[in-house]
Amino acid sequence: IRLATASRLAGLETREDGILARIEGEDGASRSDIRAPLLIGADGLWSAARRLVGDKAPATFSGRVAYRATMPVEALEGICATDSVSAFLGARTHLVLYPIAAGRQFNLVLILDDADPGAGWASEVETAALLPRLPPMAPRLKTLIAGLPRLGRWPLSTRSIWFGPEAGRAVLIGDAAHPILPFLAQGAAMGIEDAASLAECWAGADDPRQAFARFTAARAERVARVLAASRRNGRIFHLQGPARLARDIALRALSGERMLARYDWLYGHGA
């Protein structure tokens, strides 16, 4: 395996005997061609491989923006458990806190309904400018956010499910094929499942195009179900008014075991 860093896919040509990929350095000056029997595009939501193999439709802004930051675990004292994931649901917003770095730090992810995607796919905002725009939330959570000097800002976008040309020598996996909104925490998991399934379909295959066709057939229904479940969670998390009260009553009535059992189809899957 050769890893080429600071490089981007600048061109792609499908030939009868394989793929010709044109690679360009970050400076735009250094270029090289790579010939291979097939190409697997695993380059995320803004996939260059997806565009070059035929789907030039742009990503669609979802109307949600994610704000992210990390903090030492000590900052969570009195707010939530420090050995597990916590989710706080509110009107048009939700906030997730989970441990990282062997429990020494926590990651904060705040999702807001927002009609403005902003400029670019990632930026930083001063927390003081964000605070007046926050919907009502528990004072302890607002104080936690206010204690952060700035947050990363990511507009959340989506694309349709598309694994690539049906009879081509290129196939897409992960977010390049089916970007998923982060309301089921399955983005990375779907990419790993894709890889396992593709390896299974590839084993013993004489023709990569046949392997890719089997892979697409094996993954399409599963991926569609996961994407639909994630979108549904996004709606449930941000409910307002009477619908929010009904959601809270339903959550109180369910035990942790029963809630988890509802996702046996997800976590029990063998790719």
C-alpha cells in the first residue's frame, strides 16, 4: 500500500481494462497518473470521485448546523455523567456530550435548526456571537457553552444514495455514496460495513463490475433504512409544543433495555 498525502483526485478516465486516475498535489503543480483495475471512492460528502464518475448534483443543505468543541472532563462536573454519552433534547436543538481521550476530555456537539448554511463547509465562530441565538435551554448547559471561547461550525448537508455507475470500474463507499446526518451516530459505522461487504463481494470475483453490482445490491436497502432512521431521529430530537411533551412521556415509559431492543436490526447486523 502506498499512501500519497497532500494530493487530490483531479481527473478520472474509465477504460476497458481499468481506471486512469490523475492525481494533483496541493500546490497544483505536481501531477501524476495512476493506472489500476478499479477505483474505490471513499472521499466523503464532497467526493471528487463521485463527481468524476458521473454524479455532478450538488450536496443539499439540511437546515441544521453542528457546533463542536472539546473540553476537559472537569468542566462537566454537576452537568452529566462523565463515563457515558449524554443527550439533551430541546425545541429546534439538541446537545450531545461524550468522553474522548480515555475519559480525560469531552466532546460537545450542539445541533441547531438554522436556515443559513454560511460560507464553506467548516469554520469557527466566537461563542459570544452564538449565545443570543440559542433557543431556551437549561441554565447549566448555557453556562457550559458560554465557558467555551469559540466553537467549530459545520453546516450539515445530504446527498442521495448512489454507489456509482452500475457497470463501471468505480464504486463509492461511506459518505461518498450515502452521507448520513449525525442523529444515529452511524456515519463511520456505515463506511466500515461497506468495506466489509465489498471485501465479501470481491472475494473470488472474476470481474470487478460483477463484484460491484453484488455489493450495491447487498447494501442499498440496509443503507436506506439507516438514513431514514437518522432523519427520523432528527425530527424527534427537535420537536416543539405538544409533540415534544408526547415524546418525553414515551421516553419515560421505555426502559433502557426496551429502547436498545428497538435497534437490534442496527447493532445486530453482520456485514
